[in-house]
Amino acid sequence: MNITLRVWRQKSRDDEGRMVTYQVEDVSPDMSFLEMLDVLNEKLTLDGHEPVAFDHDCREGICGACGVVINGVAHGPETTTTCQLHMRSFKDGDVIDVEPWRAKAFPVIKDLVVDRGAFDRIIQAGGYISAPTGTAPDAHAMPVPKADADRAFDAATCIGCGACVAACPNASGMLFTAAKVTHLGMLPQGQPERAARVVKMVNQHDEEDFGGCTNIGECAAVCPKGIPLDTISQLNRDLLGSLASGNPK
Amino acid sequence: MALKAAMAVTGAILVLFLIAHMYGNLMIFGGPQTFDTYSAHLRELGEPMLPYEGFLWIMRVVLLASVLVHAYAAVTLWMRARRARPAGQRYHTKKSVQRSYASYTMRWGGVVVVLFVIYHILHLTTNDIAPGGASASPYERVVNGFQIWWVVLSYVIALAAVGFHLRHGIWSAVATLGGNRAGRQRSLNIIATGLSLVVTIGFLIPPFAVLLGLVK
Amino acid sequence: MTELYIEGAPIKDEKAPEGPIEQRWDKRRFSAKLVNPANRRKLSVIIVGTGLAGASAAATLGEAGYQVTSFCYQDSPRRAHSIAAQGGINAAKNYRNDGDSIYRLFYDTVKGGDFRSRESNVYRLAQVSVEIIDQCVAQGVPFAREYGGLLDNRSFGGVQVSRTFYARGQTGQQLLIGAYQALERQIAAGTVRMHTRHEMLELIVVDGRARGVIVRDMVSGEIETHFADAVVLASGGYGNVFFLSTNAMGCNVTATWRAHRKGALFANPCYTQIHPTCIPVSGDYQSKLTLMSESLRNDGRIWVPKEAGDDRDPRQIPEEERDYYLERIYPSFGNLVPRDIASRAAKNVCDEGRGVGPGGLGVYLDFADAIKRMGLPAVEAKYGNLFDMYQRITGENPYEVPMRIYPAVHYTMGGLWVDYDLQSTIPGLFVTGEANFSDHGANRLGASALMQGLADGYFVLPNTINDYLASGPFESLDENTPEAKEAADAVRARIDKLLSVNGNRTVDSFHKELGHIMWDYCGMERSEEGLRKAIERIRELRDEFWQNVKVTGTNEELNQALEKAGRVADFFELAELMCIDALHRRESCGGHFRAESQTEDGEALRHDDEFAYVAAWEFTGTGEQPVLHKENLEYEYVEMKQRSYK
Ligand SMILES: Cc1cc2nc3c(=O)[nH]c(=O)nc-3n(C[C@H](O)[C@H](O)[C@H](O)COP(=O)(O)OP(=O)(O)OC[C@H]3O[C@@H](n4cnc5c(N)ncnc54)[C@H](O)[C@@H]3O)c2cc1C
Ligand code: HEM
Ligand code: HEM
Ligand code: SF4
Ligand code: F3S
Ligand code: FES
């Protein structure tokens, strides 16, 4: 099939950026979306143009590196990562708009590549359990009810891709933050730091210039790992509890 | 951070007021006597512990404070969202996946509601705007006003805005207060829709009853 | 054969303690010099890589009080390729009470490695495995649990005990996130300075010691010099030399290869693991292969048509015209033969023209019988997520049509040579995780790579690197130190060269062609003739690369073509060494079948008398003869046996 792409090109952080139209011919329905971009890039290179920069690594939907907005939807029309989206989801002759995640907290570095360092800083603020190496008791010293373990696991599947931010009308990073708060908060090991963790992480989230969450739910709808919307409510519960029990803002 | 909680709590107060107010309005079917007594009763409530209109003023203060806090929080969130995705970083193509119309109209919808309330107070409380003729009886004020089609229309538009605002607002307040849990989301949404429909329709019954001549 | 390489002096692991095997690790920890906590602040360590091996080491050394500087090429340390591991992690916890023990894990690993690994190292790995699970659980890694709240285990990779801990199909992700969180905690505490999107391009060696690295800031293009008292490479494996592999797109050999060029010996480069159950290639544009869990072989049946060129719909092929070749050739193990045997058998039937799917590179993995036997819901419950993944990638429904699978390159057992302390032949250069060669011999057991990465990073390195650091801090250096300047200049010159060729072939087209050569001649089956041909073609292609590659853009920007070009340039050099190593090892062992070394019925034949050694190679120049140093392997605790799965 033949596809018309309109791709966001931006040379660097300071460049203005613009949509540029390209034709890609002979696209196979079995190609992944990124392989289609590879084909475009091979052609651009041979024509002496700079290839389109985009982030990617594992190409199997787990590292969270990839991610672009395709026709207005983060990661495109299927609920999966961009690297696991295949061209069979499109038709011959389609016009596809490809844009980077857009949020102040995720500045564009080049073309479709953005800087998601803000997520790492939210984790630094408290997204961990303090367990220095060598201090651990036997793994069976602390049984975890299966329901809690499963809930923690569901939240822990977040791959930090940032699609939630890209999709949120407020550019809020609340689903990502909530996923970590819920993962650690459901486990007995996570209890000692639970109240302080949520406050520190939300503070950092706000400092990074993400927007506030107004429960719109676009985030969960595009999340490739299906992090459920109620994790945000879990975060809110923890947050109110923590503030009420006198944890400093 | 407490912003969201304040928003939800003040929003909830406003919703409670609306429900009570709607219930009060339905007393119009009891005839002039009932309705005017009810209105007077509101003013006498709490006497002699409170002065005349004491309760009403407490309520007014709470409501006004709620609206102010609510609006302040809303505007702050609004500004934060604008900062979080500044003008230079808007999408060329953006499609919603599941987003509701109600969530889409929260901000301007809220503004419409407040403008309406001002108009509404001038109309039915102070009676400065009195299209159908002023009166000392609240019952008459209502009946006089709603015999005119464009007054009813203005209320219909306002109530549509209120309905949408509540549809997302109720759901959102519950989620913000931590009440959305796995498996509960669907029922919460149904409750929010139901409640906002009840409020909207409940409010619209009296004006239409007047317009159609059922209440005179 | 000698014209391709020179044999040098043998080498020995000087740090390995002697005595009863179970006491060796204690002995080494006791004899290693310690660094007083107050002095640790004055000592600095550079760690390249934030996978399981790198992140765990950085977090642990940071906690201990050293000044750590970490690098990774991704935009976040959380994305290192360890994240992709699915199956699980082994540990000799014996929570099942099924006869497991440290000794058994040790034994299985040595045997699984086909007697080409060191007993001392493997024993230590098994010992430490127990602590890894405790550590990870304490960090909040959500391993699978049973209803009683205790950890679940499964048996994996053909062993008879259930010692594999897992977290659904995302064990690597969950373990890495645990290590990443510990790392981020140290970053917040200021003990670790993290540089993401920085690629190490050169090692700095001063007075014979590893003292720093040259990195390129992948956003600005700036070439930076970083110094430390010791350097740790935890940069992962080099399976991407084959172009198509299950590795992430950015996996590379650059960090270890640059160190090799500076004097670190490269051990057993030809040892690669080929995984039998990957989704086959569907076209030329394909950029990577996706692994599907081996557990599929527990219930699926593998077959191809009896007739070559039979391209009927598989459901139309009657039973008697199907060849369930694994069940036929290996009746006692059937579809559960080890990875290497399953892989090679698949290649053989495809070479006979009986392969299925695009290009004839695939065999069926059929669940029709399993669905009949267990019922659809049971199959769905057990394999649903894998089936979904298969369907997403191929567009075919595996509940109805048999899946197609094909072997793919998955893991590299070879790597920089290290001693018992994980120190390479360059003092002060330590190597951990998949980047070193140490523990798996000629083949790796399933679920053991994660174990090794974390063992190295959490427990081994932090207890051995002190022995080296105790003699520091070393003299302070700056960018004008001649060795540093020279290294930075060399990096700049190479980048300029890559940008100035301006030929008419893309980097990927070279990489693909190199990958084809490697897969055809240095893959599952190797022969003297093929390897010689491969070496010749690699050299020609390398020359063409330097004359005809096209890299657009400049250095002073994010330039993904330039990044790739540098990696591929190093792959060319590595590829040649892999072929030389494969050529010199005239035996079939581990994952590798050497055509000239087989039993009468076509099975792998090892030659312990000639090849029971580690082949550690010394670099002498691009295209020059490398020098082979042999480290003899002795087995005191496990008796060497030929494997048999008939
Ligand atoms: C698909 C798949 C499934 C697997 N499943 C299992 C399993 O179930 N069980 C198991 O035990 N093993 C499994 N393995 C193997 C295992 O995942 C890896 O061997 C192991 O995770 C390697 O960890 P590492 O820390 O050594 O390297 P990696 O995790 O690969 O990390 C390498 C790090 O080095 C950095 N880096 C590399 N080069 C440079 C450079 N030049 N400059 C700067 N930084 C650099 C990278 O950014 C990265 O941070 C699997 C492997 C794959 C590919
Ligand atoms: C059609 C529906 C409505 C009718 C018939 C109605 C009727 C009235 C009447 C008669 C009064 C005066 C009561 C008195 O002075 O005793 C009043 C006051 C008021 N109404 Fe409504 N109302 C309607 C809808 C609404 C809505 C939708 C809102 C808010 C969003 C609202 C908010 C108020 C407020 C804030 C006051 C002033 C209370 C006070 O401080 O005295 N009303 N309404
Ligand atoms: C100045 C006028 C108003 C503005 C600008 C405004 C705006 C908003 C905004 C932006 C939200 C947040 C959206 C969200 O959380 O999804 C909100 C929530 C809400 N509003 Fe309003 N609103 C106004 C008046 C009102 C009034 C008069 C009522 C009551 C009748 C009301 C009830 C609610 C409720 C219940 C919520 C949910 C609170 C929450 O999100 O937690 N609002 N409003
Ligand atoms: S919550 Fe979902 S969308 Fe957001 S970063 Fe995590 S995986 Fe991506
Ligand atoms: S879309 Fe945005 S508003 Fe909240 S529920 Fe999701 S973060
Ligand atoms: S490239 Fe790793 S998730 Fe897409």
C-alpha cells in the first residue's frame, strides 16, 4: 500500500518545527509502524536528506522508549506501543499525521524525540523502597496476599512511555505517578514510606510543570499497558490520607 | 496539591445546595401558599437562635465562599494546564479516545453557570430583572417570569450547562476524593449521569409547568 | 589455519581462591582489602550501562559511599535491554523442597554450559542467587505469588526442579525497575551522577590502568572526558552483530570492543545462543525478531510437511503427511529438547526445503492437539498473552492456524575476559553482566542471565572492587593528560571520517549484509570452509563500508545515523574475531555445531582433550592476526560428560 505521512520535523530544541509531507510506497501490512519509518528513513538518506529521528529500542513493547502521536492518538489506533502497531491497521492511501508527545515537561529534542527526564525525577523524589543491598530478610519472611500482589503487579507494568501525558488534555503525568504509588503502596514492604512517598512524588510531579488531573480518563484509554484509571483515585486516597495525618506539603 | 480536594469539596457543597434547591422549587406545585411559606421559612429557620435571615446568610456565605474557592481552584488548574502544554506545543491533529463532551466543557460551562447565577439572583431574589412584572411573592415572581418563552429558554440553556458540569463534576469529585475503585467505575459513571439528569429535569419542571399553564 | 591468528602464552585466573569450592567465595571476600567508609567518598567509579548488572552495581556502590558516575545510551536508565527478559530468574532457594540446592544449581549450570565455564565462578553464582531473591523482594519486585502469599516457582529450560522465580512474562522488567528505583534513590542522594543519552566511545588507559572514558553526548554531540579510579563496563551483549536478533536496536559491542582494542582480552566471542521459539521473519524490512516464551514447547507440537515445497494451508495437510521431527528424532525428550538442539533441527528441516511461511524460514508450532486435550479455556489461560502477542505481530490467529516459529540469536556467552574479581586484563577495568564471558560457558541455561547480572552487580563486584580501590585514589587527571587527549582526538577523528565518506549506501544496508554473513556462516552450524568465506567477505564489506557509507547530518546534534554507523563499524571488527574464534574451535559444543565434529548419527561431538579452555583473544590491529591466550578449565567437582538427548 501507499501512505502519505505528515511528520513533525524540528531540528533542535530551539527550532520552531513544522509538519512535512512524505510519500511512502510499497508498505507491507506486516510492517510495524517503526519499520515503515525505517523505510522512509532509508529513502531520505539516499536522497541526501536527514532521516526522521524517533526514539525506540526494544521494539517489542516493553522498554517504553518509543511513542508518537498518530492521527491525534498517542501510540495510534490500537491500544499498544507504537513499535507494536502494524501497518495492517491502516489502509492504502491513508494520510497519517505523526507528532511527538507534546507537553512542557517533555521538551522536544529533535523531530519526534522528546526528553522524558521528568519521569525519572518523579521516581527520584520517592518512587522506591529504601532497601540497601544486603539488608534484606528472607524473601518468605513477609507473605503478600495474592490480591495485593496482583494489584501491585498491574500497576508495576507501567513502562514509563509517557503516552498518558501526551493524551491528557491537561498534560498531566498523574497516571504514571499513580502507577508507581500504587505498585509500592500495595506491598507490605512499601508501607513505611507510603505516606511520605505520595506527597513527595506529587510535589515533584507538580514542579515538573505537568498539568493537574481533572479525571478525564484519556490517559488510561491510551495506556499501552492498561494501567487502570482507578490507580489515580488510589493515589488521591493515599494523598488525602497522608495530608490529613499531618504529612507536610 | 490540596487544590483538587478543595475543588471537589466545594463542588460537592454546591451540588448539595442544588439538590435542596431543586426540591424547594418543586414545592411550586403546592400552590402560592406552600411556596411562599417555604421561602419565608427559609428566612426564619433557626430563629430565635439566629436572627431573621440568619440561616440564609450563613448559607449564602458558604455558597459564595464555595464558588470563590471553586472558581479559584478551577482557574489555577486551567492556567496550569495551559502552561503544561503551551501554545507552541499544541497538536496539529488531536483526537479523543473516550473523553466525554461533559469533561470537554467543564471550564466554559462553569463560567456560563456562574453568569447564569448572577442573572438568576437579579431575576428571582432581588427582582431587579423582572420581565413578567415584579412582585413581593416569590411564587408570583416565578410564575410571572416563566410565562415568557425566552426566560424559559435562558433557563433551559443554563440548566443544560449545569447538567453537563455536574455529569463530569460528580464523577470527578468522587475520583478526586479517592472513591473510584476497580470495578466501581461504571456504576459511578451511571450514578453521575443519573444524578445530573435528575437535577436538570427536576429544575426544568417548574418553568415548563408555568409556561404550559399548569401552574398559574 | 595459523595464518589467521597467533597463539600466545596461556593465562590464568590469579584471583580464584583454592580449596573446597563452597568456601572459595568467603575466602576471597576475606582476603580482599577493604576501604574504610570515610575514604570511599574520595574514590570514584564509572559504570557504563544501567541494565541489571550496571544499575545494581551503581546503586550498591553508591550506597556504600563511593562516588559513582553512570552512563547509558537510552533516555532513561529504566530502558536498558534487561527490561525485555520474559521468563524468569533462577535461585537455589529450594522453596519447593524438590531436591534443589546450591550444589544442584551449580551442577546444572556447568553441565548446561557444556563444560566450558569455570567451576569457582559458577559455584559462587549459585551461592549468591539466594540473596538476590531476598534483595529484590525487599525492593518491592512483584514476583508471582500463590494464594498463601508465598512466592511461586516454575521449572524452566528443561531442568527437573522448580527454581525459577518469575513475574508474569515480564521478569526482566520488574527486576530492572527494582534496580532502577534503587539507582534513582542514589541519584537523589547525590552519590550517583547519571548521564543518560551518553554513549561511551573510548576507554582511557593511563599508566596501564583504566582511568576513564570518552563519551558522546548524544543530544549535543559534545565529546566529553570523564575520569575515575576504576571503570566498570556493564554494557550488555553483542547479539546485534547478526542484525536480526531478539536484542534491542541499540545493543552494541562498542563499549567492550573499544576496551578490547585498548588491551582487554575478549573471551569466547563465537559463543552465541540461538533461541528456538521466535516469530519468523516476514520480509526484508524487518528490523528485529521477537522472542516467544519457550514454555510454549510444553504443550505445542512442532512439525513441518514431509514433502519439500508443500505450501498447502497447514490445516489441510493430513496427519500422515506431517513430520513431527523432534518427536521422531528425540523420542524421549520430544519437543522439549534443549534450545540448541531444537534450533538446529529447525534449521536442518528448513535447509531441506521443508520450511513454511515467507521464505521457507519457519516451522509450525501447533496447539490443535493441546486445545483438544486441555480445552480452549485452559490453553487460553496458560498462553493467552503469548498468543495475543503473536497475533498482533503476525496478524494470524494461533488458536486456529498453527503458529510459525524460527530460531533467532538471543544471547552472547562470550565477552571480555575477567578474573574471579570480575576484573579484565586491564587493571581497574571491571566487566559485569552479559558484557563479560564469565559464568555460562558455551551455553546458558534459561533464567540464568538475570541471575548473573544481579549477582555481579549487587553482590560480587561490590565485594571485589574494593580490593583494587583500596590502593587508590590514583593521581588526578585532566583533559590535557596525553592519553585522554589522544583518546578524545581519536573519537573525533573517527566521527569526522564517518561523516565525510558520503558514499551511497546506508548504514543499515551494511549492517543487514553483515548480519546475513554471520547468520549463514557463524550461526548455529559452522564449517571451516564457510567461516573462511565469511572472514573474507567481512573484510571486503568492511572496506566498502569505510568507502561507501552514507551518514547524513552533523556531529553537533542528535544524529541517530551517526550513532548506528559507529556501532556497525565496531561490529565489523568483532565479526571477524568471532569467525576466527569459531574457526579455531574445531569441536561442536554448547549452542554450536561444528560440521566437522559430529557423531555417526549427526549429533554434536565435543573434544575435551583439545578444547577444554577459554579462548581469550588479544587485539593487535584491525585485520591483523589476533593473539590467542588459553585459560585451561579444570573440573574437580563435576565430571565431564557428552550430552545425549536421544
Ligand atoms: C528477549 C530476551 C529475553 C530474555 N529472557 C531472559 C530470561 O527470561 N531469563 C534470563 O535470565 N535472561 C534472559 N535474557 C537475557 C538477559 O535479559 C540479558 O542477558 C541481561 O539482562 C543483560 O543484562 P546487562 O545488565 O548485562 O545488560 P543490558 O541490560 O543489555 O544493559 C546494557 C546497558 O549498557 C548501556 N550501554 C551499552 N552500550 C553502551 C555504550 N556504548 N555507552 C553507554 N552505555 C551503553 C545500555 O544503555 C544499557 O543501559 C533475555 C534476553 C532477551 C534479549
Ligand atoms: C428553573 C429553575 C430554578 C428556579 C425556578 C429557581 C428559583 C429560585 C427562586 C424563586 C429563588 C429565590 C428564593 C428566595 O429568594 O426565597 C432562587 C434563588 C437562588 N437560586 Fe434558583 N432557581 C432555579 C435554578 C437555579 C440554579 C440552576 C441555580 C444554580 C446553579 C440556582 C441558584 C440560586 C441561588 C444561588 C439563589 C439565591 C439564594 C439566596 O441567596 O437567596 N437556581 N431560585
Ligand atoms: C466559576 C464558575 C465555575 C467554573 C469555572 C468551574 C469549573 C470547574 C472546573 C474546571 C472543574 C474541574 C473539572 C474536573 O475536575 O474535571 C470543576 C469541577 C466541579 N464543579 Fe465547577 N465550575 C464552576 C462553578 C461550579 C458550580 C456553580 C457548581 C455547582 C453547581 C460546580 C460544581 C462542580 C463540581 C461538583 C466539580 C467536581 C469537582 C472535582 O473535580 O473534584 N462548579 N468546575
Ligand atoms: S501509565 Fe501507561 S501510558 Fe503512562 S507511562 Fe505508564 S505505561 Fe505509559
Ligand atoms: S487524562 Fe488527564 S485529567 Fe487525569 S484522568 Fe488522565 S491524567
Ligand atoms: S521500542 Fe520499546 S516499547 Fe516500543
